[in-house]
Amino acid sequence: MLLFGNNLFSQTYKFSGVVLDNDNGDFIPYALIYDTISGKHTETDQFGRFSLLLKENTYNFIISNVGYQSSSVTINLKEDLFQTIKLGTITLPELVVQGTPSLRIENGYIDISPEKIKSIPTLLGEKDVLKALAIFPGVAPGND
């Protein structure tokens, strides 16, 4: 009993709350609530609610979700605590991908350049157009 003293009889409290979108107030489902000190963590439910049973202590929680800026909350837990946490969205700049297709595929027609055939590795033997075509989707190799 003397060895375990404080830990055995320490009080457990409930830290709970809800995680909301800062812009529109919508619930954020499946956000991660993680304590950097103890490693304890939980996840919000489909309505943005969470709950953790913790011993009396100081905790530093990081709240995060994909598409949102992470938030940090430090609490000194001495009683049951409910907290509303709001996360702001991340706005990324527009991304434009440009390029030209290296292979043109239409119904029943595949246009492939000699350079493309040369770039395809061969297992045994020389480069072969029919073997090269067999690796493309929709082409079934024949056994004739």
C-alpha cells in the first residue's frame, strides 16, 4: 500500500467536449485529441463529441483533423471539465497540373511511340511491340 500510495487513491475526472468548425459551427467528426505529456488520446464521434477519463494532473492536448489547423489546449484537471474547441480550416492555393499524355488510348486504338516501347523493361530477349502492348489495360495477350 505504501509503494502505490498516491496513484492508487488519486481521483479520476472526466474531460469532455465538442470540436466545431470555426467558420460555420458544424461538428467535426473523427478529430484527434492527443495529450503530448501522457500520450493519452481519443477521437470525436460523428457529432464532434469526445470524452476522456483522466487523473488529476496538467495536460497539453493537441486537437487536429485533416483540412483544419491544429489547436493546442492546456488544462489543469481538478474537476470534471467540458470544453468547446473550434478549429479553423486550412485554405490551400490553387494547384494546376499540366502536361501532355505520353500514350493516347481510344476505343480499339492505342498510339505508342518507339521511345515508349524502348523504355519498357524486358525480361528475356529483345524489345517486342506485342509484349509491350500486353502490359496496357484492356489488352489481353493471346496464346496463338
